[in-house]
Amino acid sequence: MEAQLNSLIDAVRQAGADGRVLRLRGGGSKDFWGQSLSGDVLDTRVYRGIVSYEPSELVVTVRCGTPLAELEDALAEKGQSLAFEPPHFGQGLENGATVGGMVAAGLSGPARATAGAVRDYVLGARFINGLGEHLTFGGQVMKNVAGYDVSRLMAGSWGTLGLITEVSLKVLPVAPAEATLMIAGLAQGPALDLLHRWGGQPLPLNASAWVRDTTAQPVADYLFVRLRGAVAAVQSALGKMSADAVALGAQVQQMDNAEAAQDWRASGEQTLPFFEAPAPDACLWRLSLPQTAPVLDLPGLDHPSQYIEWQGAQRWLWAPASAAVALRALAQSVGGHATLFRASTAHAEVDKIAGVNTPLDAVQERIQQQLQKQFDPKGVFATGRMHPL
């Protein structure tokens, strides 16, 4: 793999010498996201493979171009997993997600609110900066205090700070017990209140999702909750949580685990019916809010239904790009922010003029510029993917 690594280093150095911009790309499963896709593509899949895996130490070190599916299969053989359930948004070993892309995107799945985010599991990383220097930060243990926590800074950087070549991740054993409750008949407000009440109790609540099924007659509200943990803890929680929901007039049913697993995966991969665009000009918006944020009033939207995850902290909705100002003001009013996650199929580039991310204030913008200047003084990775250049 030394030759492949050197080819990546040489490509970065040459781009810096030529004044060219590079766009780092693995399987391309997340090409839909971002402000723009400018720059010459540098394919990271040439540098792949699991460097080391110590199941007893709960640590794995992987090269950037390794297919995420390959890593997950290796962990599953040992009864372990990535607790944050990263989405793939692509299938197969060749056009699916890569480990480097997983870290660079920083996206987490249904268990994020309780298990933590991608960055919480990054122990160390090696990456190539804009000068073509191959740097190492962090290590392979949780209690590492050697210098700044730069390795975790790479999580969610979308390839704008450097090319991640290797990453060491903390992994966890698969929970011994799992169960999913489907609770019908709870409107959004009572569902959020119930989730907040459960969140303050010692319950093995792992994931939640609330949605209104507008295709049903009459329209029906559903809350799904997944429990994970010790067998006794899950069994005890099933009885208590079912009783709490029934007391509110809801109907409760325990789902088959195999069926529920497919639904939770579809939730993370955004293949549920909710994630089908209701109109050609509809954009998928992601509202990142405090868990305790109230039900939001969404006036003036043609498709006001929402899909709510993370015990209320992540809320998806469909709205045109023209709703950007109103949605961002609404999210900021409760301490959150709004992201244009998927532009419409009709005119994606025009939609993104509204800004994929909430515009930075003066202080945030200065910090961002200084970070990029330190990591990438020649602007090799200045793709403008996170914010307009």
C-alpha cells in the first residue's frame, strides 16, 4: 500500500504546485450533499484495507478507501459494530460508502442521540494536509492527551481540511437484547413529551422515530422506539414503556426484530416512503435542534409533515428552497439550525443558492478561514462544499 499512499501524497503536492483544487471522493455515495462539487476528483479507494483489528481492545484501524460494508462485515464476525450506525447512501463495494467518507461526512444513524456521533468514536487519524505532509494525530486509546484533538476535527469536515488516510475507531459489542415498539395514535406533542420523560429514566432507549402517515385513511401517527441492552433491562422496559403509552390512549405492538431491523436501516438510509420527494421542487431539510425543542409551527408549507428522530433532536421535512430564511429563523429561535440536505430534482444548483448550511456569523467565519489556512494554505481542498467561496 506504500505506493498507493505515495500516489495520493504526490497528487496533493502537484495540485498545490499547479494551483489546482482537488475534490476528495470515495464511492461518491454522498455526492448529492454540499454547496458545490468543484475541483479535480482524487479517488481515495486506491488506499484500502483494515490495518489492524483488536476485538478484545474494541479498536480497529482502517485505511480511507476501505468500503464501509467491508468494515461492518469484519466487525459483525466478532459480534461488534459501529454504534453510531453510519448511513451508506450507496450499495456495493465499488460505489458504496468508504470509511474515509464516513468520517469526513460525520453523519450518524438512528442511534445517534444515545450512542453518540462519529467524532465520539474517532481515536486517532492520519491525513495529508494541503502541503502534502502526512500527519498523525491521536492514537488507539480513549485516554489520549497528546496535543490537540485534531483527529476528531476531521469528522464532518467534508474533505475541506485534508485527505484522511487512516482512522482508528472505537467499536462496541452488539447488544445482547433488542426490541422495537410501534406506538400508534400519539400526536407529535404527546410523543415528544413521552420521549423526554423516558429520557430522564434509566431505560435502554436506543433510537426513536415519529412520523405521520398521510397515506392512511384516516391519517395516523406512529412513534417507533428501539430498546437495546441487557436482556433483563429490555424486558423490564418493554412492560413499563408499553404501559406509559397505553395510559395516553395509544395502541402498542412489539415488532418482529427482523422486520424492525429493516425499517431502522431504511430510516438511516432514507429509503422510507417519507423520503420520497412529494413534488419536483421539494427539498429535504434537516433541522438540528435541542431534544427538548417544542412542536414547531410550520406555516406556509405545502408538505408540513415531519419525520422526527433522535428523541426530537433531528427533524426532517420537505420544503422549497425559498423557505430557507423562514426555516433557519425558526430553528435558530429554539437554539438549532437548518440544513438543506437534498436539493430538489428539478433545479438543484439554483436551490443551493439559498446555502446548504446556515451562513456563518463573523466569528465562526474567521475561525473557519483560519483553520483552513493552517491545514491548507495553498487552497488545495477549498472546494466550497460547506459554504460558498
